[in-house]
Amino acid sequence: MTTEITILALVLGALAITWLCRRFDVSAPLVLVVVGIAVSFVPGVEIVEFDPEIVLLLVLTPLLYSSALESSYLDIRANLRPIGLLAVGLVAFTAVVVGVVAWWWVPELTLPAALVLGAIVAPPDAVSAVSIGRRLGLPRRMMTIISGESLINDATSLTLFRVFLTVATGAGITLLQGAGMFVIASAGGAAIGYGLAWIAHRVRRKLEDSPVEAALGLVVPFAVFAVGEIAHTSGVLAVVVAGLYLGYHAPESGYATRLQEQAVWQASDTILEAVVFALIGLQLTTVLRNVGDVGALVVAGLVITAATVVARIVWVFPATYVPRFLFRRIRARDPYPPWQWPAVISWAGMRGVVTLAAAFTIDTDVPFRDTVVFLAFFVTVATLLLHGFTLPWLIRRLGVRDQNGQAELLAEAQTQYDAVQASIERLDALVADVEISTTQHTAEKLRRLAQMSANGVWEQLGRSDEEAGESPNATYRRLRREMLREERATFVARRDSGDIDDEILRRVLRRLDLEEAQLARDDA
């Protein structure tokens, strides 16, 4: 029972800290790590052990899948070159650089063992970077590159980790065989993810049952990961591909399925992100328990952290500008970005759950395990704190902000207008031959609502509310929201008085909630 209470306390405590951080606009992952470290030293506190298999399956898998669902397949495809250079090229480069530095600095690490460490610390975790970027308004393309990198680099890192670990533990394979393992794992994982997502999408469309469709969507990432791992491919990449496919085809599902899935994944992401960062901090005492000379390893950790940070900077700037310099076609299609862009991307290198999960999967009888686990933990915490606390300052100092917001709003307004005109034409065609006054009155009401929807986005292109006052659509949303609150209160009162039952109340509340959710979306 003590373990169950400890886990419950971990979840509730992590959620409470997350709520406070959001309320005061502070980066929750950083605070959770610091609090976790502090709690790990409290006498008598039972520490939840970091089980890498459970973390990979029950934490990393749903987080990656949810992120892929919300990502834009078209944007990722349009930025495949920079994303690939970061997610594959930079991960391999970092693994080699860190491996060589660790081999040179830490006497007990052989070169293969040092390369294992390099592969472990190579992939950044973009949860913190993406949350900071969204809060500070980074350009959309930069956000696409950072989030796209985080979706794919885990698969690259874990595949390299397995190859290097095979060599380090005495299984003789050649460089060519290692490259073959990497290609097979990547291609196989992508194929499995695409195939299973294709099947799941068609099955869900046949169901025509929103709760069952949403439930099946919850099963998909775990099934895809399991099949990918059983087939000795990259289960992580399979999950990412499946999420991108199903996210791209989400408009083909019913609205109720989308609403249910969005709510479920938002809630699960909040819990998992809160728990995993708290769990990272809580592992400090466990890591210290198994190492010898802590002082020497702390110095080694500082050196390896510096190598990790510098490797990213050294890679990002040439990867940004050299392809454009060498190839005129790339330069013409994608001109040189300002130097501030690669500066921000090169500093968005916080490590996270994948680094620790990979380190803890090393068998306990492997001689270099404790050293690698300590150094991986050190790099994870050091980069989280270093980049997490300084990245917002850097973004503000360099003035990197989205400058295309007005153009995107104009495109949205034009598309909204065209869509509304098409819907009105369809409405006119449906009622053209109907002479009943009630139908004509309903049609006129629908036309007014459609036109209001079209006008709403156009109004955002003008002056701000402070300059021009409250727009007609803003007034409508404010008044309608007050009406909805009164309707909701009336139904609750009638339920409390016994005039209606809870089933009717839930049905009405869902309708009112959906309309209020639409009003809130229009406010954004």
C-alpha cells in the first residue's frame, strides 16, 4: 500500500506544481526537476524507481504519438531537409563527439562504451523548448523544425544506442553491419507505423461509433510500438509515423471522435509530462548510490555537458548555411535565414526522458553501467537547467518572433470567407424549391450565422480592440457566453429540484459545452 500512496503522491504533487507554474508563467519541467531533486534527499521518502521499459512504453510512446497527432505532416515534409539534418545528422555527430570526449576524459570507459554514452545523450527533448517557444511566439517554421526534430531524433538515438551497446558488450559486428541495423530498424519502423495506421484508420471509419473510435485511438500507439519492437525495428519511429498519418487523416473522422480524442490526449500529456520530469529529479539519490568517486564524475559530467552543448552549436550553423551556399536551387527556394534563427535552435538542446530511459536499460552486470547512468543523468539535468532558464532570455534578447502572423490571419480569413460562401450556395440549392415560410426563415437565420463566422476572422485584421473598441463578433461572443451560463445554471437548478434527471442534464451540458468551446476557439 505504501508504494501505491507514493505513486499517488507523485502524480498529485507533480500536477499541483504544473498548475502553479502555468498560473505564474514559469517553465513547469524545470521546476519539477528541481523539486524532484530536493525531495530525493528528504529522509524517509520512498523514491519511485525509474523503470526504463515502463517509461518507454507508458510515457514516451503516448507523448510521441500525441505530439505527432498535433504536428503538421505538410509542414514537416516541407522542412524535411533541416529536420533530417538535426534529427539524424546532428544526433550521429553528437554521439561521436561526446563519445570521443568521454573516452578521452573518463579512464574507465572504452571507446565503444563512450559511444554508448554519446548515443544516449545525443537526442534533445523538445517538451520544454516547444513550450517556451509557444509562450514567446517563435516563428511557425522554427517551431516546426524543433518539434519535428524531437519526433524523429529519439528513433535515431535509440537505434545508435543499440548498435554501440552490442559492440561494447562484446558482440562483434562490423561498421557495415551496424549501418545495416540502423537502416533496417528505421525503414522497418516507418513501414510498420504506416501500415498499422492505415489499417486502424479504415477500421475506425467503418465503426461509426465515436467512443469506440476514440478508445481504439488510445490503443494504437501501444500496439504500434509493441509490433515495432517485436519485429526488431524502431518502435519509436513506428509510433511517430502512425501519429503523423492519423493526424493528417483526422478530418475524415467524426467531430465527436476528434473532440473526445483531443480532450483525452491533452489530459494524458499533462499528467505524463508532469510525472516524468518529477521522476527525473527523484532519481538523483538512486544514481549517487551506485557510483564511487562522485567528485571526479561531476567534473567529467561538466566536460561532457560542455561537449554536448558545443557539438549542437557547431553543427547547427553550418547545417543551416552550407547547403544554401553549395546548392543554388536550395538557396533560391529557401533563402538564408537571419543568424538569430540558428542561434536559438542551437540553444534548444535540453535532454529528457529518452536519455535516462536508454541509460537505465543497460544491464546491471555491464561494467560501465553505473558511470554511464550517472553521466547521462548529469547531462540531462544540466542541460534542462542551463537551456531552460536561459533560452527565454536568448529569444527575447535576439528578438526572434513570428513576423508572419498577419499574413497567416489573412489567409485564414480568405479561406473562411470562401468556405462560408460555398456553404451558403449549398444552402440556397437545398431550399430553392421550398416555399414554406418556416424553411425560408431557418435558411435566413443560417445565412446570418454563416456570414458572422466569415466576418469574425476579417475583424482581427484591423485595429486592436483597444483602438477600435469591441467588434460586433466579440460582442456576440460575450453576450452569448453569458446566455450559455444562464442556461446551464437553469438546467442544473431544474435537475436539483427533480424536474429533470442527470441523463438529460449531461446531454444538454454537452451541447452547451460544445458551443462554448467554439466561442472560446473564436476568441483565440
